Amino acid sequence: MSEINLGTPAQNTWCPGCGNFAIMNAIKAVLTELSAEGVPLENIVLVSGIGCHAKIVDYLNVNSFYSIHGRATPAAEGIKLANPKIKVICFAGDGDAYGEGIEHLIFAAKRNIDITMIIHNNRVYGLTTGQYTPTSPTGFKGRSTPQGTKEPPINPLELMLASNASFLARGTSHGMELLKKIFKEAILHRGFSLVDVLQVCVTYFNMYEYYDKRVYEIKDHDAADYNQALQKVREWDYNADKPIALGVIYKKDAPVFEEKLTARDTAGREAKIRGILKTFI
Ligand SMILES: Cc1ncc(C[n+]2csc(CCOP(=O)(O)OP(=O)(O)O)c2C)c(N)n1
Ligand code: SF4
Ligand SMILES: [Mg+2]
């Protein structure tokens, strides 16, 4: 495979040992593979929210849009709708996508827009130094909850399944090979795909040992079967001490949103985009 340089001169400021490195290395490997297989990298746009995870777009030499906290999903949707030929890969934090931006995520899944969401789910606000997020376990002690959180976490995969997502998977930052496989499948999937990555934040919530003891790769599972998928996502609720399934949990073929748009829906789209761009360039 011919070597392409996906790195940038930006100084990396992630903590040594941060799980974001595994996500970045896995995506670099997948983009290199896709490019070798004929997918032009200029047809890929990366989007990120705000948080430690978001810096990934600074470190990858691919067209990208650094959006704002809680609004990574609509930015990704806007890019897809402006030019449906583009593959949009969106990196978002758990605070970003499952907290402030949760409504956008639900509606993106509902309409089955063809974007890939990679969630760096470290179960903590990393950049703002350790507050609890919607996926922090009950009792999590952080900056904003010194006595421990009183609420249970949400189960984002169960929520996404109920919201009509057409591809759902889970990986960890301690399993590069699986991560690469899942990322590639998610990116090639036509429709809304989401990969929940249990990305370890070594500084504010170091879960390496906890995950290493509990994760297993899914086998003998029919990802096309909604009920089996529901059973799989309910096996671990992000709280209880249970085995944690990794791999592709759900996958279905369904019409994508952008294909349903008629000529009337998209009339004048290009002129409008050019008009908006003129105000920036
Ligand atoms: C609209 C808005 N709300 C809040 C913030 C403050 N803020 C910046 S990063 C962040 C938390 C990031 O957490 P997460 O999305 O989990 O990403 P991580 O740093 O863990 O990768 C918050 C609350 C902001 N910059 N903008
Ligand atoms: S604070 Fe946590 S998530 Fe942020 S760079 Fe450091 S280890 Fe990674
Ligand atoms: Mg986070």
C-alpha cells in the first residue's frame, strides 16, 4: 500500500497514554486503506466538536471543520446536505454528543442521514478537567460532583437503537485492530452510523484495567436482528458490573435522508451555498 502522510505539523497536546491516540491511529490506517482502494481523500470531510477529542482534526491532514461544543452533529449534517457526494466523518465527545448535543444526535439517527459519528466516550469532560457527563457511572467523583453523582448514566446505544440509527458498534481504545475494522465498516455503511468508543481518559477517569477485565468481542450475533441488538445493548448499562460487548451490534439497510430530497427541496442550494461562502472568502 502506498504511503500517504496524514500527519500535520500541529503540536499534539493530549496526555501521554490518552485513548485518543488509538482512535487517531485507527482512523489514519482506515483512511490510508480507503485511499488505496480508490476513495479520494478530498471527498472526505472530518468534523469535530469541542473537547480533547476535537483536536484530532488538527492532527489529520484531511479537510475538516472544527465546530462548536454540542453542535458537531448538525455541522456534519449540513456538510452532507450541501454536497451529498462527500463522506462525512464526525468526531464528538460524550459530553458533546450525548450531553449538550443529544437532540441533534437523535434527529440525525431518526432521519438516517449518511454520516459517521465516532464518539470518544471517555465518560468525563476531559478538556474542562473532569466533570461528569451523561455516561459517567453513578457515584462518579469529579470536579462538579465531589460527593459522587446521584444519577444513573444513559445507555447511548440503546437510545440510538430506539432512534432509528442504521449502524451501531462499540470499540475501546485498547483494541486497535477491532477499532479499524469497525471504523471502516461504519464509514462504508450507507446511512447514519455511530461507533461508541470507550476511550480512556488517563488523567480524569482511568478505566483501562476495568475495561480490560470485562470486554469481549461479539460472536454468533445477527446484527440485522433488532431484538438481538436490543438484547446486546442492554447487556451492559454503562453502570453495572457486567460483561461489555464490542463489535458491530446493529446494521440495517434503509433509505437515506438525502436521497429522499426532491429537486424542489434542493432548488437553489448551490447558489445559496456560494452566497454564504462569499461572506467568508
Ligand atoms: C457551547 C459550549 N458549551 C460549553 C463549553 C465548555 N466546554 C468545552 S469542552 C467541554 C467538555 C468537553 O467534554 P467532551 O465533549 O466529553 O470532550 P472531551 O474533552 O472529554 O474529549 C465543555 C463543557 C463550550 N466550549 N461551548
Ligand atoms: S485530559 Fe483525558 S481525554 Fe484529555 S488529553 Fe488528557 S487523557 Fe486525554
Ligand atoms: Mg468526554
